Amino acid sequence: MPKREVKDVITPIVFEVTYNLGKHKVSGKSVKELPALKPILRWRKGHKLAQQNQTVFERNCLSDDCAADLQLHGKLLLSSVDEHKPFLALGAVKNISVNVTVRNAGDDAYDTNVYFNFTQELFFIKMWQKEEKGTSCELMELDFLKCSVGFPFMRSQSKYEFSVIFDSSHLSGEQENLEFTVATQSGNVERNESLFDNTLILTMPLKHEVDTTITGSIVPASFIYGDSVDASKFIQLEDMSCLFQPFNLTFQVINMGPSSVPELAVQIMIPSRLYTNGADIFLIQEVVVSTQCYQYHCSVLLSLNKLFVSVGCQV
């Protein structure tokens, strides 16, 4: 049987041979003679007319129980310009790699596997190995990956290194940390005292890396108070005895960073009075926020002769 077709090297191979009697024919007998005797097979009720034998795969064991001793090591590697950052900047890193090293310090480990649990916001791309050593990976569920190492067995004192690459461009940042749980197991027994290094938990903080700047303009650029001003430049507001000159303040907030801004607050301070007991010189009629800000809130506060306009936004 070809090696690639072998699926199980733990269970013995069973051979079975069944037998029975064929149709018994006797030629040249006379009509007057008694019927010829027929041979029969003696068998016990409930048993088949068969013989079984089994053979096991050769296992070179140094210990009585053929115990393996798997040792798992790993680290996370970012596919970015500054791969040594202690965090993952959302939007800046497209791929993340889990680099794994598996060692076997015990007897030959049959059917060795490495398992990966991760968030469903990651997408498995591929497994990469510098030298082909019979390692293959299969996505069992959206957040569960199984990698077979050195099939059919991982030899004693051997080491396998490979990387599993994930697409990280869809991370939302709702969780503070990105976490991988990596575990290894084989078909051999493994003593309790050597199980401590069979599981890894690899984490990396998730950060919003932003670079914001603000620009603004006012139209008209200036205005004049007094009787000399053309009356057409004034407007009459409802329930107000004074006349007002309209003007528009426009601000633009730009984010040059790789990550989106989860919550942006812009505070605008506008003078409210020329002196403490004076009349209000500015009245805010309307605040308009760009449609790029899909969720926002606005508040206006009068304090210390200054008008505070606060806009909170998620972009």
C-alpha cells in the first residue's frame, strides 16, 4: 500500500479468510445406488467459517509505553514595515503569521497534529514550510485549523518548523487583544509531567493607529458692526429683536493614519460676549456633520463668555 494512502498506523491490520464447501458432484453412479455421501464442515453456532490474523506496524520504542514527548513553541509575526511593533495596528497589517516549532523528545509520535483556535475575524490563507516535510493543514471550522505533522509518524528527537498565515485585514478592534490557542497531540500516550508544553496561548494587543489634523475656514472672512453697514446684510431671527449677520464656520478633520478613528471629538470655542454683562453676539442656528460620519452627537455649552460646540463622531 502506498504511504500516502495510509490513514491509521495505530490500529492493527486485520486479515480474514473465509471458506465453504462447493457443490459436490459424483459422476458415473447408477440409478439403483444410494445417494453419495456429502462432506460437511463442523462449525459452532454463532461463529463464521473463517480464520483471522492481524499484524501491527513496527514501532521502535525506547520506553515500555512508547510515550511521546511533544514540545511546542511559537510566536506571532506581522507582515508590516515595522514588524517588531509590540501591537497590531488595525488597517496597517494585512497578514499575520503564526510561526510554530514542534519537537519530539520521546518515542516516535504517530499521527501528530497541531491545532489552532482563533477569532472568526481572521481568515486562513495557507501553511508555509521552508522544507517540505509532510506537513498539511485543513480548516475544520471557520475558527479551527488542524495541521498534520510528519505523517504517519514524527520520529524521536525530530523537529518541525512551519508558519500558518492569516488575513488580518478584517479585524474590527472590538477585542483589545488578538489571541491564538495552539495545541499539539499525537496518537501515543504522553506522560502527565510532559504535557505542560503541549499548549500555547499567543496574544497581541490591537490598537487604532491614527494621525489626525484639522483645518478650517470662515465665510465671510470679516464683518462690521454699526449703523454704516448695509441693512441687506442683516437677517431678522424669530423672537429676536436684534439683527444678525450670518456667517459660516467650516472645519475639516483628516485622518492620515492606517486605522479608522473609533470615536472622534471636535471642540470648537466661539466668543459669546464682548464683555461679561453684554448681550450674546453669536447664536448657533445649525450644525451640519458630513455624511462620512455615520454616527455622531452634538452639544452646545455656554461657559465663561465662550460658546463651546462639541461634536463626537465615529469614522
